[in-house]
Amino acid sequence: MDKIQPFRLKPRSLAVWLAVGIGTFVLVGSVAMMGFFQYLARAEEVAALESIGKTNALFLDQNKLPQTDYMAGQLGRVMGAEVSFVEGGGQPADGLARPDGEMIRVGFALVSGREVWFSRKVGQQGALPVWRRLDARLALGGFWALSLVFSLWLGRKVTRPLAKLEAALPGIGGDEAPRGLPETGPREIVSLAAALRETHASLVEERDRRRHAERLALLGRMATSLAHEVRNPVSAIRLHAQLLERVCAPEERASAGLIVGEAGRIESLVNQWLRYAKPEPVTKVPVDLPELVSEARHSLGPQAEHAGVETREETDPVWGAHPVSGDRERLRQVLCNLLLNAIQSMPTGGAVTVRILPGALEVEDQGGGFSEKALARFGEPFHSEREGGMGLGLAVSKEIIESHGGKISANNLPGGGACVRIEWAQN
């Protein structure tokens, strides 16, 4: 399997993106705020000039002072502004006019029918620049402080879940599930984390399938070679042992029978290898389960008697009367494998019960049960905790049952012992 290259985030790029975005926001906000305070300063100057102009216009009317250029000059020096008297031009009095951005002009109508206009340059009255105003400084300072807090919060909000994703990425496709993937937060981050979990599961499943296929390919090559190298000499040994068993003395027949039995064991082992490495297609016929169970019990009777194990059969009266569709010889092999495992798990004796249930078959023993590791790796080839075991019996059984569309599982019983359950496919 190709090595997964971990995806590396570029935090500097993300930080630059955030800094540019927030910096632009702060700059635009500061300029807008300064423009607002500039507008307030201009409005204050206009209001001040309007107030003092209105007071002086009222003073002129009440005291009937001469409306001459000299009087305009005197008022201008007192007010710090330019004052002029003009004839009424039909324009409404008390209006504001700004010929350009540097002058403020305000005019009032007099009782005499003339108008008095007051003009002053912006900032001439000693108004503080915007950057020197206390309220402007406080407002800008508060805005910058809030912007800093917001930028820190936003940075953590964005980068923290991304950092968790980055930390979990190297574990994608590994033996253990990736840790630290966020399960809550922004919808996009949660969706990405879920996609990574699914990717991890798919990679693990694909890796296991590849390993299984590689094992089968290797096993097929080994089985073919072993079949040619072992079958012929074992057949010759078995044949000659059978001949000797017929002609030898009675006290020597036990030894000859032992040779025949062990040779048969070797042949069975080789055939098991071949069947697992190169499984044959399933040929389904109606199979009588009670009859098949009886045959398996009978064939393993000597081993059970030698181990002091009693084999029992419990059949559902309704289900037992209905045949199961399957490959008879291969299903018989499964039953023999399960019964033999159960017998071997009880070296000091016990009982094995085969139950034929609706849609299922169970083989229950009174042995030591499966370890946690054995349960986790149940049906995995070459895994056996029994001394001398090759770990092929359960693997072959699992392959046969699954080829029939069924399922095989195992669990430990509360009172001790184990139970292997076969569930038949519902036709």
C-alpha cells in the first residue's frame, strides 16, 4: 500500500489572509471614524459661527448701529471673522453657504432690509485637529482594541479546528483510528472530519483486503507445491500401512493403524490448505442438517471418546424437518472443524452440544472459552492459540459459510465455555 502523504496546512498563508482582511477592516473603519469626527468638528464650527453671528445681528438691530464698512471691520476684529453688509438679494437669510471646503459663511437679515454675512476659515477659531481630540482618540483606541480582540478570537476560531485536523491526518489509514478529529464546531469542519473518518475506514478495509489477497496468493502457491511434494509419499505410506495392517500380527496392527490414521491426518491437512487457498465454487443441494450433524459426530466419535467428551444434539422440531440449501461436503467439513475445536478445548472432558435452531446452528462447549484476542481475530488464517494449531480450521469454516451467504460468529458463555453460531442466509 502506498504511503499516505500527510496534508500540511500553511498557517502562515492563513495568518496573512486573516491579517490582511482584518487590517483592511481596521483601516477602513479608522478612516470612516476620522471622517465622522471631521464632520462633527465642521458642524461644531458652523454652529458656533451661527450662534455668534445671530447674537451680533440682533445687537446691530437693537442698537441701530450704522451698517458701514468701518462697523463691519470692527465686528470682524472682535469676532475673528470677516463681516460684510450687503443689499438684500432675494436669497433667504439665515442660510449657510460654503463656496469651497475652506470657508464657512452664514448670513442674517437685518431690520433695515440689508443682510449681514459672517465668514470664517475652517479651523480659524482654534478648533483642535481630529487626531488631537480626546473623544476621537478614545473612540479610535476602543475600536482598535475591539478589533484586536476580535482578530484573536477569529484566529483561534479558524485555526484551532484546522490544527486538530492537521494533527489527525498522519493517522489516516493507520492501524488505529485517528484521534482528535472535531465532532462539534462549524458545519464545514465537522463534515470534513466525518469525511476523514470514512476515508480512514475505507483505507483500512482496502488494506485488509489487499493483505488477505496477498496471503491467499502466497498460500495458493505454497499449497500447490506442498500438494505435489506431500500427497504422493503420504499416499504411498498410507497404502503400505494398510497392507501391513492386514498381514501383520495382532500386536502390531495398532501401530499400523496409527500410521494409517496419521497419514490420513496429513492428507486432510493438505486438502484443507488446498480448499482454503483455491476455494471451489459452491454447488448447492438440499442438505438434511440433523443427518449431517449425526455424520460429523460419528466421524469424530473416537477423538471425543479419547478426550472424555460427550457430544449432544438438540434439534428444533420444525426447523430440523426443513433441509438447508448448500454444498453438503463443505458444510460437513465446517461441522467437523467446529466439533474438533470444541473437543480439543476440553482436554479433561466435558460436553459439546450442537443446536439446530430456526435460521441458525450453534456449537457450544464447556471449555475455557476464547481469549479477547482470539475473539477479535476470529476466523483469521494462521492465528491459533492452541499448541500445534495452524489456525486454518476456523478460517476455512468462515470462508465456506460466507460463500453460502451466511455468517459465523463466536462468543464466550457467562458460565464458562464458548459458543460458535452459524446464521444461514434467508432465501
